[in-house]
Amino acid sequence: MGQKVNPIGLRLGINKTWSSKWYVDPRDYADTLHEDLKLRKALKELPETRNADIAEVEIVRHPQRITLVIHTSRPGVIIGTKGATIEKIGASLQKITGKKIQLKIKEIKKPETDAQIIALDVARKLKGRSSFRRTLKMTAAQAMKGGAQGVKILISGRLGGAEMSRNEVIKQGRIPLHTLRANINYGFAEAHTTFGIIGVKVWIFKGEVLKREAKEDAGALVRKKREPREGRK
């Protein structure tokens, strides 16, 4: 089971959270979902964000506006000189939805242990005709050096321009995909080469989450505040 499903989707509500946070009427659900997909696709295809290394896009919907939290290792590329680029991106996305868009940038401090950024980097190197075996070895070693407890990179396609497509995998450390408390970071990217598309999948194991910080419900807080009654005389 752990091999077949998305490791992030499997852990939703356990140690992972949703990347889209909103609530709408059931009749508007499909339209809202497709609007989210359109926003994510448009953001990644904009010429301003081409080399920005976007790892994740969180979408939070408010009654009057949509907030996009962009997780990136290169915030300077998205912000631009005096915030000119970010304004241009906001205006482009606003045209798609017709709603007010607010953009927030969140910097990834350790890009060498982020699965999506690693996948994008490997795809970029494969597109530049770099040796795939050397690329995999170097990237895996870098991730382990950066503090990851385990790394697995799988590439699939016409590797090295071969006639027949095949898979190549490198694994270092441990990747417990069946363990739900394991913090597994997953990333996927595609390298569009002259021989066809090469798919890149990356799994990063960052340790086990033994306790999740959960907000206490109002009832529990009230019960805590109540003092035990003294026995009546």
C-alpha cells in the first residue's frame, strides 16, 4: 500500500495538512477546485517564476480575497526589484480568477532536503544532458549531508537517449513508506528532453513525528479551568 499511494495524501490529518484551505457550498465545490488547479498551473507557467524553484503553493480562501502562500528556495526571483515581479504575478493571476489575489512568500531554508526542489533540480540537469547516474549519486549524497535520514530518487524514461525506456533508482538511508508517523517529503517533476519526457520522483525521510501539536477544543479548555467542587458540609 505504501508503495502505490502518494505519501503526503496517505498522511493527511496525521502529520501532514492540506495545501488548499477553504470551505464552500457543495454545489460550488467542483468550480472552486478547478480554479485552484488553474491557479497552480498558471503560477508555475508564468515567465516570471520560471527559475524560482517553487516547492509548494498553499491556497487560503477568504470571503473577499484569495491568499497564495508560495514556498520557494529563491524568494528574490519572485519578489523582483522593489517588488515589481510579485505585483506582475498578482495581476496575471487576478485576471484568471477575477478576484483579489494576495501573495505571500515563504523561504525554504534547507532546499537540499526538500523533495520537490530536488526533483526540479534533477529534471533540470537531465534536460541539460547531464549524466543521469552521476546526477543521482551527487543529489542523494547532498540530501544526506543536509540532514535527511533517508533519500530515494526514481527516474523513468529514455535515459541517456536509449531506444527503450527504463527505470533507474538510487536509495540511501531508510524510507519507511508504511509508517504513518514517518515524516516523508515527496516531490515529482518532469524533464522534457529531445528523446521524450523523463519523470523524476523523490522521497525524503526527515524523521518520525511522535506527537502532533493539536489545538485544544473549547470544551476541553472549559473543563480544565473548572476547579473541583469542595464537598458540602
